[in-house]
Amino acid sequence: MPVAESIVDDGPTGPIDRKNLRLTHVSFTNWRNFTKLDTEIQQTMFLVGPNASGKSNFLDSFRFLSEMVSVGGGFEAAIARRGGVSMIRSLAARKNPVVSISISLGTSESPREWEYELEFRQDNQRRPKIEHERVRYRSELKLNRPDKDDELDPERLRQTGLEQVNVNKGFRVVADVLATVRYMHIVPQLVREPDRSVGRSNDPFGGDFLELIARTPKRNRESRLRRIISALRVAVPQLQELELQSDTAGVPHLRGKYKHWRPQGAWQNEEHFSDGTLRLMGLLWAVTESSGPLLLEEPELSLHPEVVRHIPQMFRRVQRRAGRQIIVSSHSPDLLNDPGIGNDEVILLTTGNEGTSAQLLSRNPKAVSMRSAGIELAEILRNMTAPEDADQLTLFAS
């Protein structure tokens, strides 16, 4: 089937600017913990569930698609990073060997502007193979594979059309949006040891965090650092100034001026920052980036509860300024107690014998009723996600 060369602008209902597109829907079949998942996604989403229910694996589906279209990535490389198809496919998938991911891109007014579907399995040599790949624009099919060329050359099914610039011209906007997906889960020790960042780029765990700041154009960098220090002073009152400085070997360092016992303050670099300070810096830097869906895993780690409870409000301010989509996994009652979090902004994961299921809180009558009765969101979620026999831990080694 020929690929469309372009999308024709048809007036007021013409194409939506790429920067306004966001993830609006996702469905999986046999992806990791999930034998079946189908859910809408809002501008801000909070992912909640018990330990090992699949919160990280949910986020990883978007990372997978992003890696597939990023420079140096690709379908086979993204599969290999996860240990092969057999490691991705749900253990509960007994009869169906196919893994599928489907996403929609759009806006609140037009949620299904673009749709992308990918189904894959492994062949007899355990190599990944595409079963189906489809792209739709407003329900019009723009790509449908396998096609005649794939039938003539089956090796083509080891690459997606989405990652090939000579194929994706008519729907490259989908690849462009997915390439902007950013996952952030700062590991403070990686930031403190710059030698570990050698050769890294866009490391989600912060191995190249200081390099990332250094690569940012000076004017933009200084503007963002000023905004970050104004926010950091709330959590770390002693921190008065923040700047980037390179040492004699050209290695960048973050320096902060702390006002403790010395009248003029004292400068310290990232080696002496607390875990909470480094993680908050990484979070603030990530949310001030201009575009693309941002995936955050347990941003509350190492932070004081009084700081954590203001994180959702910070997200809303960022979104009013930049419109960035943010998807967060969390266990924190302090974060989840924000009254501004809507029932349709919470995805509740529950585990069972056949894998994990997901449900918007707005579609759970019991939860909606409890919240209408004035019960706090964190209490509702705690009751729905807490292990039944958690108290048995007190008997350990007794």
C-alpha cells in the first residue's frame, strides 16, 4: 500500500501542530505484566498500584516506542535492550505469542488524531519479527504492513516503517512526537561520579545529567537554573545560589552556595549535595524542558513530605507554561492527596492470576463514591493497593 506523501490541510479541521500533540490512549496485549490493557491518558496521569504490579513496565512501553525511533535505536535494538521478545511477552500469554502496543496521539478535543499499532513476535531463530504495523490519520489508513514489498523480502519485517525516514514521510509526525518522550529517574550516585557518564547520552538515571546541563545554550541554561534555585530554596532554605562550572579537565560541576555558619556562605559541588537535593534538581530540570511527554518514576524518593505534597501543583504550573504531558508513578500519600488530582487522572493497577489489569479511577464506582463522600484520595488508593498481609513483615526473624 503506498504511503501518503503529505497530509492536506483542510482548513479549520486541518492538521494539529506537532507541539500540541500528546499521548491520549494506549493499549497492550501481552506486554510484560499485562495480558490486556486499554486506557485513556490525560495531560497529567498518576500511576498507582502495589509493588511489582507493573508501574515501571507501563512506563517502559513509551520508552520502548521512543527508543525505536531515536537516533542509534530501532526496533531490533529496543527489543534487545529488554532481553528479547520472550522477556517482553507476558508470562500469562499461554496461547497467543504476539505482543502488541497501540497508541493514539491528539488533543483533548481530537484525541485520536493519529493512531499507531505494532504487533510483533519472535521467529524460529528467536529474532523479533513484525506481524502487523499500521498508522492511521483520523481513521484513514496511511501504512498497513505486511505489504507486497514485505512479502517479496520478509527481512523487511525486522524494521518498522516508523523508524525508516524513506518510508515515514507521510506520518513522520508520529515518530517525531515519540522521539521527544523523556524518562527521568535520577540516581544521585551517578551524578556525583562524572566518570560513570563517559559515553552516555540521555541517560534516564542521570549519568550525563551535568553534561546535559552543560550542553544547554548558556542563556537558556542560566534562565532555567534561576527558576530551579527559586524553587529549591523552598526545600533547601540554606541554598542561596546555583551555577555550572567546569574544572581544569573540562568536567562540568554544579556548585551551590550554602548559607550556614559562615556569614558569606560556602560553596559546595554535587559531590556534597544530599540525595534529595540532587533528585529535586533533576526533577525540576526535566519539567522545565520545553516539550515531549515526561515519564517520572516515584519522584517523591528522598524528599521531605512537605515538599512532595506540592509536586502536583508544580506540574500544573509547568503545564500552563509549556503544555508538557507528565505521567508519574507513585506510592506517596503526600503526593496523591492533592485535591486537584481528578479521578480520570489516576490509573489504578491491580494484580491477579492472569497478570495486571488497569482501570481509570473514574470508572471505579466504589472509588468515585468514596471520594464523593469526602474520603481523601490517598486513603482510597492505600486501601485498594496495600498488600493484604503486610503486617506479617513484623514477624520476620522472630
